[in-house]
Amino acid sequence: MAGPPIKTSQGDKKEKKSKKNDNEPPLTAVERLQALNLVSRIASEWNNHLGISDRTLAEFVIDLAERRIKSFLKEQFAKEGGILYRISLTDGDGGGSAKIRVSVVSTEIERHVDTISAFRTDLITNGAGDSIPPTFAARILRIVCEMSPRMERLMRKMEEKKRSRKKKFEPHDSEGGSGGTVMSAIAPAERKREMESQFPGLAGKNLMGSVPLEDGFCEHDKSKEG
């Protein structure tokens, strides 16, 4: 049974979008095509599950989903301690042409209970009714995460920022490597002092004679040398 249409509030939505996108370059031709495909996909999903087919409604649902995905990325990917903080979304050095592994994020979002619950609440609050099961809300989040060109841009931006921040705090030696100073790169005299400071027990002179022992222990017999 279809629920009432969602209150889209188009005027407020467009105003917020224009402010949000002031500093972002416009979508490329390929990205615009991806965005259109996403709208069609969400409209189809909504029609199949709730009996409502409306492209404006689909655009609004996508907007709500993107906001929740953005919040998830900030908390779980960009922030230290998040479930995806130690995960890289690109292979290699993460250059600008590296492909973003969007599925890593979408898989986690689809099973992140708090994000699904919050998104479902957003839909219900905006008039979608109580007939939206959590599994359907999770499916919509995954589809938007995987197909939205705006979310892919955001992931790339966050990935680059996180890599830059990590490199800033990585230790480097004088030759540009990482992991501290190599002992072979230190001058011999300085290296000796360094070793003596780290291993004081090895810094003493070698014993030249026998060591005095208690009664009952055999002493070194010099007469048997030779």
C-alpha cells in the first residue's frame, strides 16, 4: 500500500544546494549522465516497493540519502577511530586518476544500523509513512552510495585529505625515506657513541686477566695455555 508523497520543499532544497555547491565545480557530462541514471533507478525502486513513481520525489530521496552518507563518511572514514579510518579507498599512491573503491563504503553503510535508522526517520518525518522497512532504506542508501557522482567526488576528496594528513605526521630521514635514521648513515665516531648510549654494558673495556672466584671454583690455568 502506497504511503503519502514526501514533502519535498523544493524552494528550500534548491537554496541549500546552491549554497553548498558554490565552491564545487559543476558535474561533467559523464557525471550528469550518472546522476540521471541514479534518479531513474531510485524512481524505479520506489515504484516497485511503495507504488510511487515520481522523479522529483526520487531526487529528494537521493538528497536525503547523500546527507546521511556524508555524515557516515565524516564519522567512520575521516575521523580517527572510525570503522573505515584505516581503510584506503584507492590503490597505490592514490593519485587523481586512481579509481575509488565505492563498494567498500556502500557495504558498510548497508549494515550500519544507526545510519539506516536515521535515514528511515528522515523519510518518515518527511511524509513517507511507516511502511518503509529498514531493509529497503538500507538498499536505497547502498544504491545512492554506489551510483552518485557527488558521493564519489566526496570520497576522493576525503581520501586525498586523509593521505595528506598522514604523510605530514610520518617520520622521515634526511634522504627522504621513512621509519627513522639508519645506523649506517651515521659517521663512525658518532655511530660508536650512539651504540654506547644504547648498550652501556658493551661500552666497558675487555677483561685482560682472570676473574677472582670464590673457593671451590676452578680458576683459569695460564700454564695450560699454548
